Amino acid sequence: MTVSTTTIHQQLRAILAMTHTEIQIAETRQAQARTDAIRKELSENAEKARKRAEAIEAALRDRGGLVDVVRPVLGRVGAMAKTLVEQAQPLDEALLDDLALEQRLLARSTYLKALATGQEDTELVDLAERLVVAHTATVNWLTTVLAEEALGGPTALRRGPTQWVSGLAARALTAPANGASWAIDRTADFARQIPDPIAVVRSRFASAVDDAADAASRAGDAIENAGAAVSKTVAAGRDAALEAVEDSARDNGAVGAANALHQLREFTGTVDSADLPIDGYADLNVGDAVAAVKELTEPAELRVTLAYEETHKNRQRVVSAIEIRFAELAKELVGIDS
């Protein structure tokens, strides 16, 4: 009995310290929330974690264990240090670290339940079951967020500035062949967050065009003509400028560059409505648009429709429906029941 009792104390202390780390991470992640709803959810998660920490601490005291006042503090300090370090990491790497923490908490909670069952400690079994349910839900949520990130969908968390840059560098190094298209993806992600991104299109977008055009036989002429087209059409607005650049590249035989530019237009929502996967999308009312996006099955179709919707009408019910559909595809991909 002594060994089991000591182990229970050890597990409670370890879970308590890790829970304080979890609280700190939930608090720092709020600044990266993509929407107010996600920010509220993270705030509620932090509060729920605090209540779990209080329950774990009480359970430890009730069983004659000494509460470790140092490890929880170290856990929070470690979480703050982790936040600083991960700003130099791609967002997906930071989320994988979060997922690893939740998986460890889930494993320890499951083990605690087994120990409590062996001791016939029903109150501790109930607490362990609460912990298992909570951490299972968080593991599923983070797994879904990562799957959405992989599919190119609107993730729950935004990249920080340094994560944006480090993600670009990491993928460029590990996948040179896909470096240009990935750069266009991230440039588009940045451009969508700015009300009038002509300045961004002219400065940041130039490097993405340069990379894409290197593979084309007439890349030099395409880049030169693209710059001229941008200069001539700035007054006409972003949409006309990007379309003119694409047409110029295609007319000059730089098919690869033109295709890359078209991809950028898809990501920024500046394509014509006729290019969308839903016929007559621009004329659909909210109800019909919501019904139509629910039928989409390809991430690329959802991406271009979302970008177009946010750039044009930005109807929140439609945007939410697309985000929900993305989440459904992500859960299906990783085998999580909706």
C-alpha cells in the first residue's frame, strides 16, 4: 500500500505542475486567437484548468501529501519561456508541443485513475475521470487545429510575426521545390489581414513572383512586365492589378509564373466569381451559400471560397459555415468523431 500511496502523491504533484503549465499556455494563446469566439474559449479553458488545479491540490492535501509550491511556479515560468522560444518556431511546431503536453496529461490522468481504482478511492477516481475527459477533449481540439493547418484552412490560432517568417524559412529549406508556392500562400495570408494591401502586394509579392518565375524559361521578361502592370493598374485597385499581372505573365509565356499568380489571387479572394467551385456563387443569398459550401469536399475549394467571401461580402454565417466544413474535413482526416 505504501508504494501505491507514494505513487499517487507523485502523480498528483506531476499533474498539478503540468496543469499550471497548461494554464499559462492557454493564457498566452489568447493573443493568437483568430476570432473572439476562440479567444473566449481559450479564456474559459484557462479558468477550467485553474479549477482542476485547485481540485488536484485539494486531493493531494486530503491524502496527506505535501503540496509542492515550487514545481507549479516552475511550470508557469517554463511555459512563459516556451512561449518566447516558440516564436522562432513555425506555428505547427508550437502546436505540436502543446499537443505533447496534453497527451502527457492524459496519460498521467489515466494512470492516476488506475491507481485510484486499485486503492478503492472513489473520490480520486471521479477526479481522474474528469481529468481524462478534459484532456481528451483538448487533445482532439489540438489535433483538429493541426489538421486544419495542414489542409490550408482557417486555423483557430494565427501565426505571430516571427512564426510567419520561420515557417516560411523552414518549409523553403525542407522542400525547395515547393518553396515558391508556399511563399505565395503565406504572402496571401498576410495580405488578407490588411484592408488595402496594394503596398504589400507590390513589396512582398514581388519576391514570391521572382521565385515562381525562376523556373520559367522567360522569367525575366515576366517579372519585368509584371512590375510594369502593377504600376499601371494600382489606381484601379488590387483586384485589377493582380489580374493584369497574371495576364501579362501568361501572355509572355511564363505559364508557371501565371499559375502561381492565379494561386495567389485564389488565396486573396481576388478571382472572378466564375472561377469559384460553386456555380453562381456571387448571386446566392446567405442560406443558399451556406447550403452550397456544406457540399464542398476539397480543401482547395473551401480555401478559394473562403477567401472570396471574406474579400467581398464577408457574411459571417457563410464564413462560419466554411470554417465548420473545414473542421469536419480535418476531423475526418484524423479520425475524430464530430
